Amino acid sequence: MRPLQRHLCVIAMSLAVLSGAQAAPLVEPTLRIKPAANGAGHVALTLDACGGKTDTRILSALVENKIPATIFVTGIWLKRNAAAVAIMQAHPELFELENHGGRHVPAVDTPQKIYGIPSAGSPEAVLAEVESGAAALARTGEPAPKWFRGATAEYSPSAIAMIRKLGFKIAGFSINGDGGSLLGAKETARRIAAAKDGDVIISHINQPTHAAGEGVVQGLLALKAKGMTFVRLDDVDGFGNHGTTD
């Protein structure tokens, strides 16, 4: 283990000890971007690629309509979706690829389940999840990621502290567009189309058989028709509610 890794693990374990026997409540960070100076406003579209395949309905719509997006990819998804990665890399003006972890394990350093998914369970496992996700992106030739979003977007406070010590910003959101890709097309479209200036939208691009994907496209096109513009997280100077809860 490198000196920085050892140092961070010591910090994280110390935070866990200080929290006492009862684990601290989990945090779901919110994130908004600075409102646009003029025009109809802008929003940041973020799409999680957790595992599985690629929803080409969404990917094609983004390319055809020149809608920028920040894509949070796991190491698992990168291995299985080389063709989609190639499309994204062919359009660097549209797509920013960021870290969603190596194995899609929640960044929670105590053993528990979040939405039925077992957490990392220890500081060392959180560290491994973050670093393996960054390494998987590096193997594709992508620049070093600056943002991290953990599986389920739920974190233990001590894990957030460690992830920030690693140099990553935590990618929260202000609008849950597709309910983990479990919502129907109509509700997904309604939620996304209702986005206001400065919102950060989260949805998924890895569930091609789910109705939510159709709703993602419909909602995005509705926003575009209103004159709303789209930005990637790295294109934005100002953020609000970063890493906090409402």
C-alpha cells in the first residue's frame, strides 16, 4: 500500500472509531450548478453506467442532438461496452467520463445493505472501490477523473471525507430523473422536463430494456425545446450544496 493510501486509511478508520459503535446516518449529497448568466438557463446532465449494457436510445439522442453529458462509469461497464466507449471518445465535446467505482459498490465503510446492495463495509474497501474505478478509466486512455459518484449515491460521512482526501469531488444531484431506471417513461420525462436553471440531473444509461430510457430522451428533448442548454460538470465554475443534504 502506498504512503498516501496508508495515511487515508488511518484517517478513515479514526473517523469510524470517533463515530462510536452506532454508524452515522448515511448521506445523499445534493449538488446544483451556478445559474446561467443569461438565456433560458442551463442544467448538468449526469448519467450513470453501473453495469450491464448501453441504452443506445439515450446515447444516440445525445449525439444527434449535441447534448453534453457527464457519464459516471464503473470498471464493470467499461469492460462490457467498448463500442459505446468508442462513440463517447469520438465526441469529446459532448462526453466527460467520470468515476463510478470499480465494482459498483456503495461507498459506505460499515457493513450494511443500501437498496439491497452490500456496502464496501470498511475504509480499505471504499478506497479500493474508488481507486479501481479511476484505474479502469485510465486504461481506456481517458484523463484522470475529477469526480466520483458511488453506487446508490449514498455515503457514510467518513467515506466522503476519505474520497475528498483522494482529490475527488462528490457528484451529488438535485433531480432524480429516473428513480434508478425503475420509473416509467411518462414519469421520467416529467421529472426531467421540469428541471430548472442550475439543476443537476441523475439518470441511467445502462438499462436498454427499461421504459425509463425512453422517458430520459423525451425529457431532454423537452428541455432543449424550451431553450435550456446542457453542460458537463467540468465545464461549470460554480456549485452549490456540494456534498451536503438539503
